[in-house]
Amino acid sequence: MKQLMLGNAAAARGLFEAGCEFVSSYPGTPSTEITEEAAKFKELYCEWAPNEKVALESAFGACLAGRRSFCGMKHVGLNVAADPLYTMSYTGVNAGLVIGVADDPGMHSSQNEQDSRHHAIASKVPMIEPSDAEEARRFAAMAFEISEKFDTPVLYKMCTRVAHSQSITETVERVVPEHKAYEKNIQKYVMAPANAIRRHPFVEQRMKDIEAWSETSGINRIEKASSGAASVLGAEAGKAGIITSSTSYQYVKEVFGDSVSILKLGMVNPLPANMIRKFVEGLDVIVVVEELDPIIEQFCRGLELGVKIYGKDILPLCGEFSQNIIAAAFKKEVHEGKKLDVNIPVRPPIMCAGCPHRGMFYALNKLKVTVFGDIGCYTLGSVAPLSAMDVTLCMGASFSGLHGWNKSAGAEHEKKSVAVIGDSTFMHSGMTGLASIAYNQSNSTVIILDNSITGMTGHQQNPTTGKNLYGDPAGKVNLEALARAMGINRVRVVDPYNMAECEEAVKEEINVEEPSLIISRRPCALLKEVKHKPPLVVDADKCRSCKMCMKIGCPAIAMKGGKANIDETLCTGCGVCSQMCKFDALKAQ
């Protein structure tokens, strides 16, 4: 049956059709919907793990039990999962194991623009890369076949545009292969040095075998030009062809159609050397069109093909591509599109109206403390006018960074610095940082911004919410008890809507001579179960136009006609702004 599908939904459909039975992931844009869509199939067990490392290790355990398994994450999540990945390359698998990783060229929702193909190369694991939703569906099944045929985990690489665009797919029925019985094999699965050293030659030979397979499997294909090889770089350059993959292939096809010969790669590690050599026969020039790093380009240069090779010398190294970027690189017509006559104001990202983090961030800004931040929607606390964050590195780094800062910078800095982290990120990788603070006894004040959900990626559950992926009751971590069990004796909970309470708590805790934890607890304002108060109103007669209410950066407040104005469609009645007003001009209805 043909359907219009989102790339991530098609990937989930492919998992279902291939007989996958176990899915463990950590949410991360642009990969999140793969697992959310997979959870709609009752035949698949799906879960959110505390982090990507745990998710991949869980999927590995399930594949050893003979069930096809999947683990999904975004590109920076693969850094967290790299520890088990690199050794799984040596152990191999039992039933198929597919690892979905979604890159984010253009950094739409990420702190870096890394290229996950480097992990595939370094770990010596095959990587396949669909270019649209239909390939996302088909490649999921193919990934399991590769995994079982070659005894390897398989990296399944998406990118933002493939994950979040739609195209026609043709679904098929689900087929569950016979479960593979687990057989004890210490030499294969116990990676002590004496066993691991014997597995390394297997890994090297496996990559050669997979490369040979990819040459004839159809996962890579040559598309001949409709009328010979075009001179895409001008007649003086000679006959040219293009090597590309993923969403770049779609852009090339939109710009050139069938007028140029293309080697379309579906497997990007290992790369098919013989097919590349065959492709360049009769060509004078090849152009490698790939987003981010020149991995295919450098591989082609190493083959000494005897043709001129272009790549990053005419195409950008940074950011995602588009049809116009490809067209401009080849000196083709660039379409500007249509422009609106209205000058639309810029809308920078900002915390939502009623966000429970706003009160705490205002207190931190007011106290002029150095704030070690972390990854989550609360990273927006760094945005003006709050500007209450000094550094954000990676998941869990805030607590660890503050510990090192306080141990190194001296007592004068201990009284002027804190770290913040969300409840989901704390469970992901903040616990070890807190353990280090308790164990090594730095006078560090850390704050868990507990909004009772994983907010940044669209409200996924986590181990602190008491619900699993399906919303059913689940084990719930008690943050206060956990912190005390880890050796933190000073633990207090504050309501971030109470700004005086937040300020008082921070003042007190940064001045004690021991580690301390503040839990700023109130659920995300966007949760369906959260009941809001009526929107506030402005008493224009009392408003002195001092703009103090504007200093919290709430999008529901604006100045109109010289007076404060509250947008009733946005205001949640949280009352934070009313605590800013010295003239009692902001009131509940």
C-alpha cells in the first residue's frame, strides 16, 4: 500500500516490517519520532532509556536473546554510545542489531555539527544512509539483513531533512524471522584482551566482505545520464559525473534531473572502491556532493582515479545544503523564490510563557553568579534579557564543570557560581557529576530544574516522571533521596514561581561550606495535565512604564502605548511578572 510518510515514520515502519521486536532509545532531535512511531506498533516493545549508552547496551542484550533490536539517537548521542559501539564491532551480534543515528547539518537543534560517518569508520561498522522516506523504510529491513549476514551492528544514518520530510512509501507485511538461539561463546562475547585480539582480524575481514557485497547488492547504484555525461562545470572541464548520497542526492536530482551521471551511495561505510572506479570510466571530472566533512571526497582522492576531483573546493564545508547551494556551486540558475512585502520581525527562540525555569534564572541573573549550564530547553536561559548562563558544553557537563571550577578557582569563586541541569539530563549523565562533587567535596551549589518531563524534544517521559514511554505507571526516581544517598546532605526544594524563595535559596546555599543541591520543581507549562490560572491583566492607571516586568523575558508581555500589555492568549497566570512590579499594576483577574 502506498502512503505519504515522514522519514522517521517510514524508518519505524521499516523496523516493524523487518520483524524488529525490541527498541530502546534516548530522545534527540531529529531522531525522536522513529521511536515514538515504532511505539504505535503493539508488536514492538519500545522504551526510553536514561541515556544512549544504556539504550545501546540494552538493545545489544536483546539481540543476544535472539530478537532483532534497534537503538535510536541523535548524532551527539552516538558519542555517549561510542563506548559499547566500538567493542560491539568486535563481539558481533546474534540477531540483527541496528543503531539509528540522525545528524543535524545546520544545527537546527544541536550544539555541534559533527559528522557521524567518522564513528562508522573508526568503529569499523557498516553505515547505510537513506535519501528519502521510501529508502528509510527499505533500508531498515536491509540493515537487519546486513547485520545478521556479516555478524555486525549496523549504523543507520538519517539527517534532519530526510527524517523530517515526507515522500511516498510502499508498505509491505511484517515478517518476523525465526528467533536465533543464544549459544554461550566466551571467545566471541567476553572482550578480555586475549579474546579481543583474536576478534580484530575478523573485523577487518568483515569490512572487506561487506565492501564486496555492497558492489553488487543494489544499495549503491549508478544512474547514467540520459544523453552521455554532461559538462556540468563548463565545456573546458570535460565530461563530468557526480558522486553523492542522502539528501544531497535529492538536491542534485532537482538541479540536474537526468542530464548528469550519478553514483548514488546508500552505503557510506565501507565505500565501494571498484564501483567508483567503474563509474569514472570515460569521465574527465567527478564532483563529490556531500554535506559536512569530505569523507567520500578524500576516499576518492586516495584511489588515484586519474580524473579531476572537485568537492569542498566548490561546496561548503559547514551547514546543510539546498538546491540553490548546489546550483550556485555549478554556476546554474539560482531561484530566489517569492518574498513577502511585509517585513516580518525576527522571532528568536525564547522560553515559553509560564516556563517554570524563568523565575530561577532571573534570580541567578540578579545575583550575578557564574552559571554552568547544560543541554535542554532551559539552555534558553542564556538568551537576553535573562542572560543567566555562562557555558554549555554537553549533556551532564554542568555539574562536572562546576566541580572543576570550584576546586581550581578558589574560595572566592565558590560563593559566586552554580550549575543548572534538567531532570532528564540529570538522569542521562548528571548523576556522575553530582557523585564527584559529593565524593571529592567541592563547595558546589547545583540546581536541578525539575519540570517533570523531557521538554526539549517534545515531552518524552524519563525515570523521574513515574511514567514509561507509553504513559503507563513506571518506577520513579526520588531525586531528593537519590542525592542524599550519593552523599549530598543539603537538599532543598523550591517553587520557581516564587522568586523570593529562589533568590533566598541560592544566596544561602552558595555560602555554605559543603556541597548542596536545590531542586527547582514545577511541571512544564505545556503539559496537558497542567491547569493554568486565568491570564493576568494590567491596571494601566498603576503602570509606571518602568519595564521591570519586561526583564523576565516572557513572550506574553509587551509594551504598547507606553504601558505594559499582557497577551491573554499566551499568559498562563503564573504570576512571576507580578512579583517584578513595585506598583501592583499586574493582577489576577
